[in-house]
Amino acid sequence: MNQNESLDLTMGVDSNDSFILVELPREVAEYVERGGVLVARGSAENEAVLCTDTTTYSGKDSVRASMSGHVELLATLPRASTHLAQLLREAMYNGPSNEKRRTGSHVMRAQLLEQIQASSSEIDAAIECVGAFEMDGVLRLVHPAFLNELRMLIAFIVNSFMPFARISSNLLDSPDMFLLLFIASANVDEKDLNAISIDDAIQLMAENDIPEPVIRQCFSMIADKNDDNLTYTISSRKLCRITGSEVLMSLQARTSLDEFMKIWRKSTPSPFEIQLDYLQGLYILEDDTGISYSIRYFPKSELPAPAKDRLEYLFSIRRKWTASDLMPYIDDLAENKKKLDLLLLKYTRMSKVGDTVFYSAR
């Protein structure tokens, strides 16, 4: 074996010794010298990793002629978002009436530090990425059905010209409806969706048993915070992605792209313009005749986390992928473009037809 040749092995303790040497990268050594703590995270099913407050490192066992084996630490991209989404599938909020009957799992943030192989900062980023929020000390997700009610109410307010006083009392009496979230705006009669007051909404929704953490999370999922930190503006991208994903999930089989776009447009309040790129990572297109396309639901969140497994699965679905179609499904496999290119070089073959780049399995 050459002097600098390395073997990729699982990081662990040498079976003949009670300890093993770990070579720290400069930034990790400086972190430890400043008093930082390295935390080992792993399980019987997963390779162990070492974490600083902000970064996750995997181990690479190296064998050199001049010294015994030791472990090198390499920064790695954690799969925290995928793991977290799986853990919280049974912890969705779907309105007060359903909440009373809830028997789902109870996952606390402290448990994530034990179950997910990532630093605390990366776990916090994953919580934000999957749309999780904390309520009564437990992490939750908002159920798609509850967001659908929110979408319908936006359509109701935007497309109707009734002032607040004329809105049906039946809607106001429904605790599972998010109407008060939007009527809380002082300028709702003028259809001002650029200045929705969160404080007024929280006060009004409390009367309908909608918890404050749910209101704040729904605001963040469908609107952008204004500079005053008190009001929100409805985001076209966020709203259209919600309505588009609902339509995609409702499809029983692949549907013509034209038909899907018609349904999506009809399901979205008229001031907001739909764009297919809002749905990246949720669908794939299939060429039916060379002229028309069909679309089907294909969420990135349900793909395998390891790079090798994910690419193998993607190429089992489609023999060749264009670069633009493939990237939304693999952009989280590496921390930067250079490392992603190396990963593609390792697992794929690249070809070009005209100006179009294609990737296939190696």
C-alpha cells in the first residue's frame, strides 16, 4: 500500500485498543482550544459522526506506513431535514377539533440531538427547513389539510368584495378556519395583503382556540415578514407552492401538464401568478409524444438520504436526467457546487445533446 493511500472505513474504536487517534482539522482544533466541545452522535444503524456547535464531521480511517491507523475528520453535509421530516410525520397540527383526539408522537428538540447526526445549528436549520415549530415543548408540523383551509380563505377574501361586517357568521364560528388571521388586518376591506397584522391575528384567533405558535408558523409558511416585524406580506411563491403541491398530491396518476396547470390556476387566488419553477423538487415531467408532457407528484422529501442510494433510485425512475431536472433532487447532497460536481463525477456519466446536458448512471 502506498504511503498516502487511505481506506474508507466506519469511524470507531480499534478492536485491539481502548482508544483511537483522531486528526483534527485546523478549524476544529482551534474550536477545541477555545473551549468548544466535540459531541459524538451515532447509532447501531448509522455511522458515527463528531459535531461542533455548527458543523458535522465524518471519520475516515487512514493507514500510513509511518504510523498506526488514525481517524481523519472530514466536514460532511448532514441529512437532518430528511430525518426530521420522517420523525414528525405523526406530529401534525390539523385544527382544534382534531387536536383533542391527537394520539401522535411527541418529539422534543432535546431528543433530536440524540437521534439526528448533525450539529445543533444544523438541526435548528432543519427545523426551519421542514416547517416545524415548537408548541408545549413538542415539535410539530402543520397538516396540509389545515394549510388548504388557509388557502381557501385567502381566495375567499381576495375574490370577494364583502366588507368584514358582511362575512358569514358561519365562517366566523368555524374553529378550524383561518379567516380571522386575515380579517385581523386593519385594511382588509381594501384587500391589503401587504400589511397583515400578526398581533391582531393572535389576539383574535385565541378566541377560536388556535394556539399562537400555529398562527406564527402559518404566517411564516405563506407570507414574508415586513421590515416593521409586526406585519406580513403574502408571498406569491409560498402560496402558489402550497396550492400546487396540494393539486399534485391529489392526482391519482400522471396528468397532462396543461390540465394540471388549469387546475392549479383555478385553485390559486387570482392576484397570484403560478409558475412551474415554484414546485421544484415536487414533480417530474414525462414526454408523452414529443409535443405534450405529463406531470406527476415526485417529492424530494421521500428520496433516500445517502448520495449513492438517492442517485441509484433516481436513475431507476428515469434512465437519463437533464441537469435542470436532476439538480433540485440532489442539491442538498454536497455543501457547495465543487463538491457536488465531484459527487456527480463519481456516480454518473455526463453527455450532451446540442446544448442540453444529460446525466446517467455510471
